[in-house]
Amino acid sequence: MRKWFQWAAVVSQLAVIAAMAWPREWALRTGQPTWIRTAPLDPRDPFRGDFVRLHYDISEVPLGSCSESLRKALDSRAQRKEALRVFAVLQMDESGVAKVQALLDREPEGGLYLRGRATGAWSEHVMVEYGLETYFTEQGQAVALERRPEGLPEKARLEMEVMIGSGGVGVIRSHRWSR
Amino acid sequence: MASIKDTVTWLRGELESWVADGTIDRATAERIGARYATPTPSLPWNVLLFAGLGAAILGCGIILVMAYNWEAIPRLAKLGILGGSTLAAHAAGLELRRRSPRNTQLAEGVSLLGSMLFGASIWLVAQAYHLDEHYPDAFLIWGLGAAAVGLAIPSVAHGWLCATAFTIWGMSESADFGEVAYGAPLLLAGSLGAIVWMTRSRSLPIAIALALGLLLPSGAAALPGNAGWMLMIHYGSLLIGIASFMRQHERWRGAARALSVLGGLLSLGTLYLLSFADIGEEAIPLRCGQEPDSVITILYLYGTLASAFAAWLFAAKRPGLRALALEGRLAVFLIGLVAHGLTVHIHDERDVRILTVSILVMLLGLAIHWMLRGCRSGEAGMTIEGSLLLVAVGVASFFELFESLVFRGLAFVSVGVVLFAVGWAFTRSTRERVGPELQP
């Protein structure tokens, strides 16, 4: 009996790792590729190595794009200082980069959307985190991402390719510089 | 100089040889042997050090190596390597334990490596999929995984890993996010307590004490109102109550001492800080509904108080209530209760003054009790504890009670005189106990 408990404990460790990895791996393989414009900030983490911290254009959503029920929920949540689960419905602009069409407090029935957490509401916009704000790189390469490569115009921006799977789970796949 | 354990072992060997050569008979040898307790087998520190610490450092090294994040190695290959290594290490540890029961420490070390690799896998998943989740959760998951294996084997080394992971989880929640990980002390006490129960480990209670010593102050600082202060006081009482029970058992006497010291520092240290008016003013009572999560906080606080009360009731069965009272340990619990009652009624400066003066008077009473009792019974530890508490009370009264420099000076003179008197009384008491024939 004890032997079964021991193996169950070992398997539970592996199951946790699989449960963490599987939805992201599935999104990377089957999700819809979407480019999102961002700005890189300073890198470092002792356990996971070098990374850049990303602040997306879609991280600040105008209040006008929020649904009525979300606005009410934001008001009550703001008093309790809790983050609120939200869903950003995306649409592509003329350059193929995603913009927020609407921000909802309920999961949409279809279309392209990302799930996130509203972490704060200001007078004109809502701050949203999508769990895509870190981009890990091989050691030494994160610093390079903070600077625009030579030869690119000043308005060139870093864009992340995000694979969006079911339930609005997003996983970063790659990056590029806009031209 | 040889230790008592070595001397007793030597004596037992000699007794056998004396019986063998007819110097004494077997009954005499057994009577002599019965006067000295059989030394308990010591922990195999060398194996624990090399296997346990080696596994921990090796695991940390693997985590740091994986942090390099080689892009040439495919994501799934990295995950496969770490997942496979985790499974292989656990399988090897279990097999080693099954085949060679004498090598349990080595087997534990190998299993611990498996759980270190489990931790490395958590960080690798976060790195490979660029996860930007709440990072303390990684330590919670790591601790839960280690607890599962630690309970299933059962394993002391996993208990230490658990204590480390849960402590980092709780401390990072309060330090980086201003949140209180209410579950951290409960998970620590629950999982490690169960492992202690199964393994009869003498080192794990010390791990619990160290973890709580780091966890509680950081968590209490993030609690609203007087909850943090009162939590520290009652947790201290809880630890002293548990230690009072544990010290009745020879095996856990060392760990009980560590718990008792930590409990005393938490409880008396917090009470002492509250005796300063500036700090006492911050002990504003927490009223249900005024603060976020106040219901949980209040439940948590009074749950701790109830646990402390239960621990004292349990402890009172063995050494007895009178013994606990005489040793002054019960007084620590009671002073905490009175201070809690006083903070509930803080409304203005006068109430704060009542709180600070009351605490100082109660601590002074405890210091005098410890000094008198220590001198009478010849217990140096108790006498020193009482003297240190008296000095602390003297310093606090210098700042808090007297405006006049003359009275402040007299307070210090009084403390100095009392300390000299205690030193003289203790020496005299010890001399009387040793007997005149042994005096030079």
C-alpha cells in the first residue's frame, strides 16, 4: 500500500509539470498566431535567466471599450483592491497587429480573444495584464532586445508573436521589429 | 574532553569486561548501568550532510544551469530531460530504500534530488512558455510536491525542503505583494508535523521553529490593525505550549528547547515592543468589516489563540499547571491575553498609556519571578532570563515612564543594585546546594 502512495506522490509531481505545460504547448501548436506591439523594459531573474519585461499597447484599454457590466465590476473590485478576470476581444489593424476591440468580464462565445486580469482602473483607461509580460531569452540576448537594431527607422517597434489557444490562453512564440 | 555519551558508552564496555573477569557480578553491573541512561543513537550527520546537502546543492545547480536557456535545445527536449531525471531520481531513491534499508539516508538524498529536479521543472516550464504568473505560487507548488513525497516515503530531508519552500512562499507574498499567506504556517505545521509524527525526527521541529521564526514576522507586518502584533504574541504562546509538552519526552527535549526559545522571543519580544508608546499607538483594534479580509484575519487570529489555549491545556496534563506556573511559562500566555484585552479597548492616548504601563509592570513581575525562582532552585538559565528581562524593562521605563532625569537615573541604579543582589543570592544558593565539603 505504501509503495502505491510513494509512486502516487512521484506521479503527482510529474502531473503538476504536465498540467502547467500542456495548455501552453497545445496553444503553441494549434493556436492562432497574432502579432502584438510592445515596448521592452529591464531584464533579469535568478531562477529563470535573462528576460525582457514587456508592456503592450493592448495593456492599456480605453474605458470606452469596456462593457457596462465590466465597468460596474471594476468599481466594486477597485474598493477591494482585487484583480478582475477579463477577456480582450482582438481585431487586426491594417499592419496586421492586434488591437483591443472590446474588453469584457465574460468569456466571448467565439472570435479572437485573450484572457487577462484587470489590475487597475484609471479615469480614462483600464490596466490589463495578460500573463505575457515576460519574454525569456538565452543569456546575453535580453539586453539586445532593449535597443532597436541598427538600420531600422526610429518608429520601429518590437512586436511579439502570440499563439492564442482555446479559452484565450496566450503563449509567446517569437518576436520581430516592425518596419 | 570526552562527551557524556562517550563516557557512558565506555562505562558499558568496562562493565562487560568486569563481569567477564569476575570483578563484579551481572546484577551489580546492571544496577550500575541502570544509573546512567542508554545514549540515544546520534543522527548520521555525515550521511545527511553529504546526501541531503549534496542533493540540494546539485538541484540548485541544475536550476541555475537551466536558467541559461539554451535556444539550441528544443523546448520539449529540455522538459523531457528534466521530467525524466525527476522520475529517474525518485525511482532510484525508492529502489535504493527497498533494496538496502540501511542506506535510508542515501536513498533520501537521491529522492530529495528528485524533488529538487521537480522544482527545476517548474521554473523551466515558466521559462519555456514565458509565463508571467504570480511567482510565489511556484514555491507553493514546489513545497506541496515535496510534502507529498515527504509524507509518502516518509522523509526528513523532504521536510526541510518543504519548510524552505513554504517559508519563501509566505515571505515573498508579504514582502513583494503586501499579502498574507494565511496557509503557509498551517501547511508548514500540518505537513511537517505529520512527517515528524511518522519519523520521530528530532531535527524537523527545529526546521518548523526556524521557518515560523522567519515566516511569522514577515506575515504579521502585512496584517491590518492589532492583528499582526497579537498573532505574534499568541503564536509565541502556542510554541511554548507545544514545547512544554514535547520536553516531557527525552527524544524531543533538544527540539523543545529551540521551540521554547523561539516562542519566548516572539511572545515577549512583541509584548516588549508594544510597551513603547509610539508602537503601542499602532496597535489599533481591528474591527470586523472595516478592513479588507478582516473576517479571515480575525478568524485566523482567534484560531491561533484557541490553538495556543489547547496546547497549554494539553501541556498542563504532563508537567502540571503548577509546574508551568512556577516556571513562568504560563505567565507568558496570560500576559499576552491581558495585553490583547487591553488593545481591544484602545480609543485614545490614555488607553495607550494604560497598555504600555501594564505591559511593563507585568514583564517586571515576570522578571522578578524568574530571578527569585532561578536563585532558589539554582537554575542559571532562568536567573539570566529574568535578569535580561529586568534590564529590558529598565531600558523601556527609561524612555517611557519617567520624564525627570533623576528618576530615570534612579531606575538604572535600582536595576544595577538588583542585578548585583541577584548575582550574590545565586552564588550563595549554589554554594549551599553544592555543600560545604566541596568548597575550596
